[in-house]
Amino acid sequence: MITKLEYERAKAEAARMIRAAGVVITEEEAGKVEVADFGLGNLHAEGAQILTFFCTERVAAKVIALFPRQTEPEHWHPRVGDDPGKEETIRVISGTLYFYVPGAGEVRAGSVPAGKESCYTVRNERVMGPGDQITLEPGTRHWFQAGPEGAVLYTFSTCARDVLDGFTDPNVERQTRLDDGV
Amino acid sequence: MITKLEYERAKAEAARMIRAAGVVITEEEAGKVEVADFGLGNLHAEGAQILTFFCTERVAAKVIALFPRQTEPEHWHPRVGDDPGKEETIRVISGTLYFYVPGAGEVRAGSVPAGKESCYTVRNERVMGPGDQITLEPGTRHWFQAGPEGAVLYTFSTCARDVLDGFTDPNVERQTRLDDGV
């Protein structure tokens, strides 16, 4: 849970970062950036700011702004009925992104959020810069973290059903709640 | 058919335009921009320069650079087996784009390429600027043209099988051929 003020500040800062990264967005889009604290109440440590360009039954394109060292919690995109699950390509626009997938390795450049060792289980690290991209098959556990200057990235995918994503951390709630009821 | 020199010049100019529009691409990507004259041999009138970020069996993301007044010929994305056909969202990054879909209307801001009236049958015009986007259902005939300053745009879609696209102009060949054999 975060305050409305925190939500609005994060939204404005994310829109500023997205534009500073060279991504042209409309005023209307700047006003609809989603701030996700994943129900953990510690936005700048674990959270993400997400602008959806569009999302149809077949394709979605979004821009994600991450504050310095902000981490999107470990998650995966499960099968939904006939859909094998979301396939996703992440492409970095600005900043440095530490990206984690299954496989041998350890967290070197990035860092697991304090006290959350059990919620970040995949440790195969990739350090990504502008223009780097990675495609994830459905069901692949992954998490990512911005470097010290923050990061802006694209996510291009099949149909996105974020509320059905699986998260390693049992405390995650995908829908952000505001503590002053708006 | 175009010459190798024309191809290389168009590729370099397209990479320059893409970067000038604020899109970060790698050197490798700059080197693999595809120049498409659609077999018409008149690249600057009818053609497109296309950079594929990625293309999987489910999703594709590309950047298209159009020179001033350059026109991508009228086409549509047909059903392919079980696939209902490519669904595509075009999003303008820089410049002005005149976009044509079925429906009442006429070509006002843009212009049909000289002598090609019969090859451009849909005339419902939309004038698009940076941040504007349009989603096309599979099978929808469409064509588009850059304004006087050229244009750079994204195309986000389901699986792209460009060589299977249908074109109104029977002279179109989707694969570009070089007249000096490279």
C-alpha cells in the first residue's frame, strides 16, 4: 500500500524518465502511467512504473521505468486456458538493467532486496544496456533491477494478463492499493 | 530492382533517421536495416526501410523509416493456416504519417503515387504525429506515406510473415532484388 502522494510523485517521475530516454509519449499517456508496489509497500525497493501503449488479445507493448536500484519482483507468466502463457521480449532503452533468469550463476552486479533472499530464486545474471534485448519463453521465472541511474525499457509480448502472473513472494498483490482510498 | 549503392545509401540514411528519432539501436542493428523497394524500382516513391528488433512465432517488433513522401504500398495481412492473419499496431515516433484504411474519405494531406491510382484503393485518411497509434485487424487493407520531413514509426504485431502479405499492385515483389547481384 502506498499513499496517493507517493503514487502521483512516482508517476510524474516515471513520465519524466521515459521522455528523457527519448520515448515520445502523449500527455494522456503520461497521465496513465501505472505505479505498482506489488502490495509490498516499499515502492523504491520493489516496484515498477508501467505505461501500456496498447494491449489486445494477441499483442501488448509497454514501457517500464525503474528508479535507481528498484527491483521488479521475481515472477513468471503461466498458461491461461489455451494460451501457453505470455511470451515477452524486454529491450533496454536507457540505463543499466540487471536481469535474472534460471541457470547457473550468482547475483554480482545487482543485489537481492534486503531480507528477501527466499523471494529471488533465479540468479543467472545478465547485465543489459541500451539496445540489448532478451526474449523469455512462457513460464520462465525472472526478475530485474535497475542500475544506480535507473532504467527505462520496453516490454513487447503476447497478450498480457498481469493479474494472473505468478510471483515467488507470497506477499505480492499485483493490484496496487492506495492507503487514502483513491 | 535497385543498385547495391542505392541500397547501402538508403540503409545508412534510415539508421541515421531512426537514431535521430531517439530510438537507441546497436551497431549490429544499424547494419541490418532492410531496404524494400517492393520490386517496383522506384524506392523513394514506393518503398520502406525496416529494422526488425525481433520476430518470433508469436510477436514481432520493427521500426520503419520512411523518406520524405515515401509510400509503403497498399497491402493486407492474410490468414495463414490456423493464424487469422497478422494484427498490427503502428505507432509514430517522429515526423508526420498519412495513414489510409477502408472507409469513406479521400486523400487530402498525402497523395497517391503518380500514375498508381488503381493500386491505392482505400482512401480513409488519418494524419498521425509522434505518439499516435492505430491498431489494424488482420486482413485490413492499408497503406501509408511520410510527410515532407519523412517519418519513423514502430510496428508491433503478431507473427510477421511479410512474404505472404497481399498487395493491391500486382507488380509488387516483396523481396528486394539488387541489380548488381549482391
